[in-house]
Amino acid sequence: MEKRIREAEHPRELAVDVMVALQNHYGYLTDDALRDGAALMGMTPLELEELATFYDFTYREPVGKYVIHVCDGVVCWMNGHKSVVEHLCVRLGVGVGETTPDGLFTILPTACIGYCDLSPAMLIGRRAYGPLSPEKIDEVLKRLKEQAEQANAGQREMR
Ligand code: FES
């Protein structure tokens, strides 16, 4: 990343890539990561902070292993966004903007994710899910919990 920044005509054009790289390393954009990233690109921490808080996919606070971005675009609103959010909140026992105590899930709102034909929709990682129903949401959550358990079991075996 540092090489790319050195070679870039305008280093700040790599700001999103830098934030994502830092986030992947630290889990979220810590104050130190933001300061270091800004220094690398010749930006002020405030300039990078403004970008970080503009994008829905950069996090200034710790988030769960799976961040559930629930689309709150107008088409999803018309097709059941409210019931999707309510179901997720009840199933996970947290509100929008919160993370489950086990650190697995965070629910966040996001603008249209481009899957209006699958509305109401949500994005987890790079994968879109929809049209969502309570059953489909339960199925997705179950699958992700199983994935996390398998990953944890694999890590325990390697120790
Ligand atoms: S409005 Fe939700 S995917 Fe477009």
C-alpha cells in the first residue's frame, strides 16, 4: 500500500483503499489508524475522518464479525424494510447500530445497495440477500452462525 501511495500522482485518491486496508487489519478505523493513514497520504486526520464517516462501509467503532447492512432505500421501504429491521432486531436482541454480545453481528442501515429487484434487501460482506422474509433472514443468520462456529472450531484444532 505504501508503494502505491508513493507512486500515486494524488495520494488522497487512494484514501478509500487505505481506510479499507487499515480496517481489515484493525477491525475498524481506530483513531491511531486514521491518523497514520492520513499522514501516509498527506491529509489531515480531519479530512480522512470526514471521508470515513461519509462511507457506510468504513467503521469508526468496533463492529461484529458480520456487519448486516440493511438497505433503507425507497424501494426497500415500500417493500417491507421496516419488518426486516424489526425481525433482525428481535432475532439478534440488539438495535440498529448495535453489535450482539457475542461479537458476531452488527446491524447498520445503508443507502440503496443496487438490488432493488430483490427488495427488501440486505448486504453482508459482499453478498446481497433478498427478497427478505422472516424465514430467509433466520436461514441466513443460522448459516452465518454455523460458519463462525466452524471457523472457531478450526482455530481451536490448530492450537
Ligand atoms: S432501495 Fe433497497 S436495494 Fe435499492
